[in-house]
Amino acid sequence: MPTGVQIGLLAEEVEGLIPELVEYEGENIVGVKYDRLQIYLLKAIQDQQKMIVSQQQQLQTQSARLDEIEALLKTAQLTSSDD
């Protein structure tokens, strides 16, 4: 058994997320298939990137709408102060 600090994933937790990454002996969980982990991480990064792009687009749209609303309010305030 290795000594010192050990870093890794708990196979029982991985099983709930990505069962394909769990290695079994019979019905017993014995570990994580780390050699296959990279493809799942890459897919997760790609999915997150799509979400980021979508959120950036939403933010730009909302920012433009806010600018329009602020301009309308400014115009309304100027109009009401002229009365």
C-alpha cells in the first residue's frame, strides 16, 4: 500500500455519476478506470463552454435591453421636467 497523501476519486461516488468508469471484480467495486476519465472530462469542458457562450449572449442581450430602458427613462424624465 502506498504511503503518504493519496489523491483520487472514490469509486462509489463515481459509480453514481459515470458507472462506466468503475472497475468491478464480480459485484465488488475495486477502483476507477482513470485511463478513460479524460474523455469524460473533455466532454464536461465542452458542455461548460457551450453554457458560457450562451450566458455571454444572454448577458449581451440583457445589457442592450437595459441600455434601451435607461435611455427611455432619461427621455421620460427630460420630457416630464419640461412640463
